[in-house]
Amino acid sequence: MKINILFIGDIVGQPGMNMVQTWLPGLIKKHNADLVIVNAENAADGKGCTEKEGSILFNLGVHVITGGNHSWDKHQSQEYMKNNRKVLRPANYPVGTYGNGYFIADTTKGKVAVINLQGRAFMPTIDCPFRAAERIIKKVKQEVKAILIDFHAEASAEKMALAHYVKNDASVFVGTHTHVQTADEQIFESGMAYITDVGMTGPYDSVIGMKTDAAINRFLYQTPQKYQTATENYHLAGVFVQVDSENGKAIHIERIFIPEFERDKN
């Protein structure tokens, strides 16, 4: 049997939530999705995911919410992670950090382990994602065939390195965080589906979701600026993957980007 997995990339603010509410039900139906995962660390106006956004997403048919470095930015999102095991944060935060770094989802076609990790290149120096991945995979392999990893990281080299480190055990490896969808979706010889970054769901007349004036001023003046979610030119980014439930190997991956960018004004 094929496990149909739908992953929606970094939801940013209300524009991103609007796109998910508009398009996700149809995508679930189109792909006959057995498991729906979204990265929502920016869903609450760019800072975390609170119960408000989480409830909307779960009611739409989402099964697991992953996070990243902004998961901690609102105290409401921190409380939400404490109380809902399906709302993940990166597993390689130090021991004792509240929240869950992985969740085993039970689909009608078999169990899938969803693991959330965070990179260290150009990001906070938390625990090693390689060692954390190794530890969790060893644990969940006793129970599941299919494993999906959301690696929330800045550097493409770090994403590729970790992907090769886990390629013999993971079924799906998706990168998040940079908010720019890459065109390198592929299936490794080992049977792991891979994409360096799934991309952003939200406003694209922006600097990775932020209003452009504030973003430009951060670079011009090297001082903090007020973060404000942009409001124009919405798009949804994600991937659809099929995994063989018997052996945990990926057999299909395709990018999703709605609507496509205009490339010809003639």
C-alpha cells in the first residue's frame, strides 16, 4: 500500500493561514492524503503557533504541526506545545526543554514517525541534530517503517549532510526555514524522498514574509526593526510524497506551489 503524505511549508501569519484554509481541503482530497503535516512556527503573525491557529489547522484535517526557532516567540505558543503532543518543536533542544520533538502518527495504512529537528549553522548552537536524529530513529524503528524528518535549518549544506546521514533509515526528508522553495525534489537511491526546502505559505511581496521596509532597514542600519507580516501576493508551498507502507521507501515526490508565479507579462 502507498501512504500518501502531504506536507505544507512554513505558514506565515494570517495570509498563510488564509491560503491553507482556502486550498488545503482540496489538496487533501486531490491527493487522497493519509497524513497531513504543516510547519506552523510562523503562523501566529510570524511568531509561533498558538491554540487559535492550531485548532484551525487540526479542524482542516492536519494531523501533525512542526515548528522551529520561532516556536518559542509567544508564551501562548509555548503553552500550546506543553499541552498538545501533536504540536512539535525541534527535538535537539537541550534535555528538559518542554514539548515533543517527534510524534508517531497512526494512519489507516500504517504508522509514520514525524521527527522535527533544527540546524546549528547560522542558528543557535543547540544540541547536535545528527545525534538527535540517530537516537530517535533507533527508538522509533522498533515501531514504524515510515519516518519523515522536518529539518528546520538555514544552510543547504547542513540539510544535505543530515539527509545523507539518515538516508538509509528515513522515508522523507524535507527542509524548512528559508521560506524559498527549492527545485531539487528527488528520491535517493536508498529510497528516501528529499527536498532542500519546501518553501513558504504566505505573502510573497515581502522579504521571506516580512514587510520589505523593515527588512531593508535591518540591513541598512544594523539595528532591530519591528517585525510585521506582509499582506500581498499569497502563495501556498508544499510537497506530496508517497511511501510504500511495507518497506518505508518513498516512491513518488512532487512539489506543490499555488498559484504559480507570473513569468511572462507580454
